[in-house]
Amino acid sequence: MLLEPVQYGSKLFTKVFEISDEFLVPLKPLDVIKNSCKYFGVDYESRKKGTKQLIGYTRKVPIAIEPSNRIFFFPTTSPAGNECIWISSEHVENYRRIGPQQTLITFRNKYTHVLPVSYGMIEKQMLRTSLLKTKLLQRIEGRKMSFYLMDRPKTLQALEKSHDYE
């Protein structure tokens, strides 16, 4: 649901918030995102480049870690920065402003978390992620449909050959 940077001694770790668990990982949040992309067979830079091509944004782009399973994360600041938090849009139920640079996010499992970022930034990132999700899922569905349509005439030809229509 959420990847939050945590200073652990002299190193930056990630506090991972899952649906029913929380734990520390000895990696930076961006490295967790990169490893997640690798796990699904693609590298982070390719996902980033693909996002730029699809929705036209070049900064703080959402990442489709695995589109068919709806695993999309967006950064709250520059991903290279040590303060960047990554949020899974799929798990966000709602969010509201509680201060000029504070937003309360409620996740689908009713867990709430205060983020040190503006409401407007969360809104913008949710919209960008939604746009990316829509474009990718349209393409996935479009490809399924085009395969179906390409195969259909062959199927009809096979039926015609197997039946005597003369």
C-alpha cells in the first residue's frame, strides 16, 4: 500500500505497509520499486520511459509495476530524493487535507496515514496514475480484441471448409 523512507542509523531503509503487515526493508524506497519491476520481468527505466510516452509527463511519473494485476505506484516527490514516499493507488480509498503540507490517506483496509505532502500533490498524482492505468488497460483490452478479430476469419474459413455450403 505504501513505501515510506525511514532513517535507520546512517542508512535509508523502507517501511513497507501491506494490507495486514508492516516491516522494514534494508533498501531505499526507489530500490524496492525497481526490484518489484524486475520481479515482473521489466526494468524500472523502461516502465518510466513507457509512462512518459503514454501520458506525456516527465517528472514524478507513476510506475506500472504490473498493469494486468493493477500494481501501480506513484511518488510523492522526486523518486531520487530521500524523502520520497511511494503509494499504491489501488489501495487508496480516500484522502483529505489536514494542513498546508499534510494529507491524511485512508486505505481500503481502513488504515490511515498522515503524509507530509500537500493535498493538491496527492490529487495530481492520483489523477496521473488513473490516466496511466486507463491507457494501459485500454491497450491490453484492445490487443485482446484485435487477436480475437484476427483469428475470427480463420475460424470462419475452417467452418466453411468443414461444412458443405454448395
